[in-house]
Amino acid sequence: MTTAPTTPAVALHEVRHHSIRIQGHQIFYREAGDPANPTLVLLHGFPTSSAMFRNLLRDLADSYHLIAPDHLGFGQSDTPPVTEFTYSFEALTDITLDLLDALKVDRFALYIQDYGAPIGLRIASRNPDRVTALISQSGNAYAEGFTPFWDVLFAHAKDRATHEPAVRELLTAEATRWQYTHGVPAERQDRLSPDTWTLDQAGLDRPGNKEIQLQLFWDYQFNLDGYPAFQEYFRTHQPPTLIAWGKNDEIFGPAGAEAFTRDLPDAEIHLLDAGHFALETHGPEIAALIRDFLARAL
């Protein structure tokens, strides 16, 4: 006698891949862990996607429910052209909130990195009762974090036409690779996977995507207008906060990490011997820090 094969149940520690329609656009997200466990929402930066969390999702799935979306215009999410969608960090925030509402995720910790910071901190400062904790990996909220890397971007914000050629250099394959490799000590270079910058560059090279990124470069200036509200949120609500930051980051410098203690004196700060994408070279260390921190914070 033969029996029909059965479909094995999905192991909750495995990463699942989904898309859902939000505001008329397909938004891709990765999920891992048991939804009955505390939720951690992972918000990626430029020029990457939720793929930056591929290892962290597996590392923490035994204890936490993790959701990592691709922002509109990035990764596997839709990339409507700038003529059809007005790209701004306010708009990306609205989509992220609508995604969490659609998934019925009411309370969550936030992991913010690079572009994920102005999105996540808008969410947290406007919905403080929903956010259980903050984890920042080069997720800036203070003027001290800006390095000379930003000079051309702030010049572009004031005069797009004059400075666009220089800013477009930040969208080249060489610049994308540099984001991963700078600040990484020699003994950690072999931790870097070339797949990361190759995948990111493939996204940037899609027709119309550079125009999307130029629009977000220009819009970044308005994130600084939100810093007073973010900092007031820190002072008033004192969210449990973990900072795991590359001390060699030449995009958001370590002074940006240390500035958090001005309003969050109990923030736990770890400056790692890493660059901008510390998760690539110090993934196990960051996972251990998160596990220890959330066990106490939640």
C-alpha cells in the first residue's frame, strides 16, 4: 500500500517571502518566526533592501516574529516611475504603517538602518504606544551623525540642476561597492559577500530607478526638520534603545550614535569595528546584542 505524500508544515524559523497590495502597489516583505512572539520590524536603508536582513531573520526567528519590508522603489517591491508616484520619506512612512496595519501588527520593536531611520522614527514618534523598543544600526537622528559624505547631497538639496551630475556618482557600481567595503578591517573583509552590492546595483540600474533615488536624495533634507520631534519622543517616552553602529562608518559617523545619550541616557551603545553595513561583517555579534537587549527590554 502506498500513501499520498504529505506537505510538511512550514518551519517557523524559515524565512517566508510575501507580497501584499498597499495603496495600489505591491509591497514585498520577508517574514520569519512565530507571530505569537514579540514582533521586530526591520527597516532597510539605501541602496539595499530587506535582503540585508537575510541572516538576522534566521538568527532571531526562534524567539521573535520578524517582518522586513522592501520600501517602494527598492528590492522586490513595485517601482512606479517618478511621474506616477511622488517619492518622499513621508510617503514611504505611510506605506509602511499601512503594511503593518494590514498585517495586524499592533505592537513592535523597530530596527532602523540608514533610510529606515527617518521612516521608523516618524512611525515611533507619532505612535509611541505601538513601539516597544528601538535598535539603530547607523540610523541617524542627530546633526552630529552627518559626515563630509553628505556635503554634495545637501548642496544638491539646494540646487538640484547644478549638483545632479556629482550626486549621480553615488549611484554607480563603484560607489555601491564602497558603501559595503569602507571601514571594514582587513581581517573581516572575507565576511563581505559580493552578492550584496551586485544585487543592490542591479536594482539601481533598472530603468527609471536612478530618478527615484535622485528624488529621495533631494527629499532627505526634510527628514532633518523631523529631528526635533524625534528627539522630543526620546525625551518624553524613553523607549528602550540599543545602538549597534560601525565606528568606521563614513556615511553616518559614530558621533551620531553617541548623540542618542543626550535624550536617552539609558541607551546601550556598542561601537563595532565596522563600516556602514555592520550587519554584513558583525552579524552574529549584532544578533547576540539584540537577543540580550530584547530579553530585558520587552
